[in-house]
Amino acid sequence: MTGRIDIHSHLLPGVDDGCESLAESIHCARELIAVGYTHSFCTPHIWPSFPHNSAAEIVRAVERLQQEFDAADVPLTLMPGGEMNMRPDTPQTRLEELVSYGMAGRFVLIDLWADRLPDFFASSVSALQGLGATVILAHPERMRAVQEQPELADHFAEMGMLLQGNLQCFGDPPHSATRQTAERFLAEGRYFAVGSDLHNPKTLGVRLAGLRRVREAVGEGGLNTLTRENPKKLLISPC
């Protein structure tokens, strides 16, 4: 049976600013398993500074890490994906080269760091949607533009986008802008799913604290929707 599914993680060792070694990846995976995760998408950054993070190479890296997990008796099923930084040239790719969940071209995870939405944002999202993909915006609560204008969540919904909350933000100090925005969106039912966005063992504690906070806020049923039922929709073969 499928337990919790992490839709945003940087478990792949040595490919971006996430886990630096196999040992760190295994440690983080065991901590996820301990709180009910059975599956995790590996979503390394898709940045110009990481040109090796192509769809084909991510698939190979996930296969290698899965072999290591199996050998170490780490019962976490890994799947390929990526976190695509939105830039004016982001959609200029063929469907078969699109870094998406399961590399199936159906769902794409993007991030954006901006004080206001750039002029290219709407057209870039539309271009990805034109490839047949549903666009998921990672951790909108971390964007200054969204913190200052929470009503942008309505705009994202009108554009046909889904929102992914970051567990770390639910573990941030209660008066921080990230925590307040995340709590607001959670209460308003804005999130399609929450993901750990784990990077290394050092920051895993605050993310697990965030998981407990989400459970406290929406109950076990609400948490299951955000970490199990909705994430199942991203699987190539839903369980």
C-alpha cells in the first residue's frame, strides 16, 4: 500500500544543493520512512548552473540511488522529477525533454523567486500548459510577491495552476512571513499538496516539525489528502 508521497525533495546526492553524499540521502530517507513516507519524487533543481540535470540523467540517477537504497534495506520507492526555475526561456523545450513528474509530461514543478510576478510568467506557464502539463508552483509562501499579495493565489488558480506548500515553512517561527502565508493558504484550502523540500539532515528537523504542524491544523484526514491522496495523482501508475 502507498503511504505518504513526498512530491518535492533533493535526495539525489551531489547533483545540486541537496544531499551531498549517499550517507546523507540514506539518513534523510530513513527519517521520512519513520513518519509514514513510502514514496518520494527526486526533484533536483533545473538551473543553468546544473546542466547535467536533464530528464535522461535524472532518470539514471534515480535508478542508481534506488539500487543503493535497496541494498541498504531502505524501503523508500524513488521516482524522477525536477524543480524547474522559471525563466523567460524555460518552456523552450520539446515534450520528450521536459523534466516532469515521472518524466510523463503530465505535471511539472516550477519555482520562482520574485518581488513581483515578472512579465514572462503568464506566457511561460501557458507554454508549459500547451505541452499538456499541469503546472505546480513550489512553495509560493516563500515568494515576496505572494507574501505581500496573498490574493495572487486566486490568480494562480485562475491560470489553472496547483500550489505545493513547503513543510519547512510550517516549522518556521510563527510570526515569520513564510509561516503566516503558509498557515493562511492551508486554512483556505489553497494547497494541492505539501512537500518536504528536504536538502540535508541539518534542516530535516524543522521540516518534520512542519509535518506535525500541518497535522495539528487540518487533522489526519487533511494531512492524508495533502501527502497521500493528491500526490497519488502524480504517479504514472496510481496505487
